[in-house]
Amino acid sequence: MPRKPKKGKPTGKIRIIPLGGLGEIGKNMTVIEYENDMIVVDCGLGFPDDDMPGIDLVIPDITYLESNRDRIRGVFLTHGHEDHIGAVPYLLRSLNPPIYGTPLTLGIIKNKLEEHILPHTPKLCAVNAGARVKVGEMEVEFIHVNHSIADACALAIRTPLGTIVHTGDFKLDTSPIDGEMMDIVRLGELGREGVLMLLCESTNAERPGNTPSERKVGSSLEYIFSTHPKKRIIIATFSSNVHRVQQIIDTSARHGRKVAITGRSMINIVNAAIELGYMKVPRGVLVDINDIKRFKPSELTLVTTGSQGEPMSALYRMAFSDHSQVSLDANDLVVLSASAIPGNEKLVGRIINELSRNDVEVLHDAVVEVHVSGHACQEELKLMHALVKPQYFMPIHGEARHLIANRDLACYMGMSLPNIFLSEIGKVLEIDASGARWAGTVPAGKILVDGYGVGDVGNIVLRDRRHLAQDGLIVVVATVDTEERMIVSGPDIVSRGFVYVREAEDMMEEARQIAYEALLDALESGDRVDRMQIKKYVKDDLTRYLYAKTKRKPMILPVIMNV
């Protein structure tokens, strides 16, 4: 049974506020407060939806953090994936709290920060699993877990009211590549001491059973290398999965192959992992991508980014013959050692189709087991509950269906439904000695990043972009004299993305005549004429005409000049 907090607890309050990662994949960020102290767990980014044309990244709204900057004692990072650290550079533009993370996590962040100009020097504080950091009235302990990146940790956050366990992303791998299994002993000790609240990831909560070990991929790689001895092998995987890259390098070395790394993020993370000792590369195995023409196909393995079909990635450029060093043909084998993130299936399919057209053999997870998840399935989530024995539970990290599946697992493990809290971004859960309850909301949501612009693209701009994408643009240019109430020149009509003008000359001439008459009507109406009134006449009349003709409503932009 869940343990209740001991009697005689302080009268303070804990507030738990997710600012991202609920009802969505990515953008993970959670605020935990005790009285005047505030910590932030993770600071991740998300990727744009299909209805966000032109948007590069999505980051959490940190308005609440900015308004409480004096209370922030630190940002604690569970691991180095983009959905947990990607928004750190944007947070550091306006805030400068200490950033705590394991060495590889901070090594990846250092590389990211080189691309950003910040107003102050970041305070990066490296800690190892087992470390405890005292921040105000709270203490944060890092606990080693297995994941698809090295140096991943869960967090035990001690407050005067009780301990909160935040799992981060995890799975139970009994035969991990680095030889260290998740620290279930420490988690069990915390459970015996008494855990007030468990925040547990939900990504694979719908999947029964256990997540396979990363070593399973090693067996598949051995099979692939053995059965394709004459082909050059190109393997695309997540750049952050240093254990996967380590297995690729080890397998290549056993088969007498050199390894070349391509893709900016892959090069950065591999360099950081080697420098920090998380990867060990046999002498002479790594070669520069510019030297690959010196080797036969059978002597070479390429490790690349692009497993998600990203249009600017190295694999995408190889597939579409746009890579400066690599061109693919029938002598190549491409292995996609990753599963498609929800929403990326079309992009991945496009790369596979293009490679197949060029007679390049492609192996992916549906054909051979070249990928295993880094997230806990149902049996591992149940184990976490059994170890920690929390009084209260909040599912995190997932869409609504994942959170609900995780809630149902907690009920199956014997938790009382009133002690399980399905939260939303910005919703405040308050805990004190008398219990837990909802306590309002704080500002939260999505901030859109477009190039160097952060937050300058909002709903109105997105609406205009969708409008342009769906129906196109009509520009009406005219010069008028409002004093004499006459048209000096025009109107001229320019069409973009609406119709091909040469094939619709009659309609465009009619549209020009409609605009001309609308200008005359506007100039002759009322005692006073202004440009806004003229634009409204032109816009309304053209909209009615074009909709009647085409059943489409392009964006109409009148440009009226007055002399």
C-alpha cells in the first residue's frame, strides 16, 4: 500500500506545475515549488505540427518563470535529449539560473550554446548519478536510470513535506551497453522511506510487456554486417544514442571497416561522448568523411543523422543526391536504426521511397530489429510503482491517451483514483499536510521559433500563413487622388498561389474591372474618403466575385497610394 507522509510535517505547501510535456510529445518542463523556493525539471523543445507552416521549433511559455525569477534555485536536467534540453538556450536569453545535469548532458548543451549569443555566462554545474544538490529548502538527488542516451537520471526531490520522485525518461535494461542497470535498489530505499508524489513518464504506457535491451540491436547489427559483406553500410540513428553508435563502431571494427560520421548533431555529440569517456573508439577506426573515397564499399560504414526524414539532414541530402561527399547507389545498404516519431512517418517514407528508386537497399525496424525504444513499457512502469509506493501520482510526458493509460496502470497497482492527478499544461497541483488539490492555473502554452525570431509569430500570423497556403494571394495596386476623387492609375492585379494568370486572363480582367468599379464607388461615397474605406470596398467586392467564380477565398491585399 502507498505510504502516507509522517505526522508532524511542516505547514508549507508544494506546488507542481507542468509547463510542457502533457497532452503532447516533447517540450517537457515541470516546475516544483516549496514556499519561496522553485526548481525547474527539464527544459525541452517540441517540433511544429502540420498546421504551423514555416515554424522551426516550439518551446514552452516561460512567462511564469520570468515573473518569479528571484525564486528559481536551479534547472535540473534528467538527460540530454532535445525534448528535455532543447529550450535551454532560449531560457538563458532572459534568465540565468544554475543548470544542473550529468557530464554528457551538459557537454551536449555546451555545443548548443555556441550557436547562441547570450547576455550572460551560463552557470553549468556538472553532477554524477548519486549526487545530492541542496537548493533552498529542497534537495535534489540524481538516480541512475537506463534510457536511449547515456547519463540519464531520475530525480528524488526532498521537501520538508515529503519526497517527490520524477522518473525522467527511463526503461529497465538488465544488460545495458555501459554495464550499469537502473538503480532499482535506491528507488526501493526511497519507497521504504516514503514517497509523497511520483511523476512518471507515459510514452509507452499503452505497450504491454517489457522494453527490449539495447543489446538486441547489437545482434541485429552483427547479422546485417555478416550478410552484406560487400556493401557500404550507411546507418541513420538518433545522434544522442551514443550506446547505439558505440555498437555500430564496435561491429564495424570487428568486420574490418572504417567508420565515418556525418551530420552536424551526430559529429557534435560523438565528439562530446568521446571526450568525456562515454564512447571508446579503437585506434584508426574513425576516418574523416572527406576521405571516404579512398576505401572500397566493403571497408566502410557511415553513421549519419536523418532517421526521422528531416529535410536538412545528412541522410535526406544523400537520398536526393545533394550531399557534397556521399552519393548512393546499388552498392550501398541504408539502415534506419530508429522508429518514426509520431507525425514523421511521411518524411521517413519519402526517404525510403527515394532510396528505393535509386536501387539502394533499405532496412528498417519493420524488416529487422534495428531499433529498441528507450521508454518503459507497462511491466517496467508497474515495477516503478512497486518500488516507489507513492501516496500521490501524476502521469507526465505523453499525449492524453498515454497519460490515461499510465493512470489506469496505477489503479491496477492499487492506487486510489482520488490520489491520481491527470494534469494539463499550466495547471497547478498543490499539496500540503491536509492533502492534494487543484489550485488554479499559471500562464503556459507554446512559443513558436521561426529562424532567429522567438515568439514573434503568433496565432494571427499562423492564420495568415495557413490562409496563404490554402487559397493564395491577390494584390491590387492603384493610385488615387482623394481630393479630386479620381483614379490616377491602375488598378493592377498580381496573383500568387491563386490561379495561373495566363490560363485565367478573362477572369483576371473581370476582377480588375470589379476592383476599378469598387474604387469608383469608394471615391464617390460619403463626405470624406480615406484609404481604409477604399481598401474595404475593393476587398469586399473582389472577395464576393472570386468566391462566386472559384469557391475560393484568397487573401486580398489592396495597396492604395494617394497623391
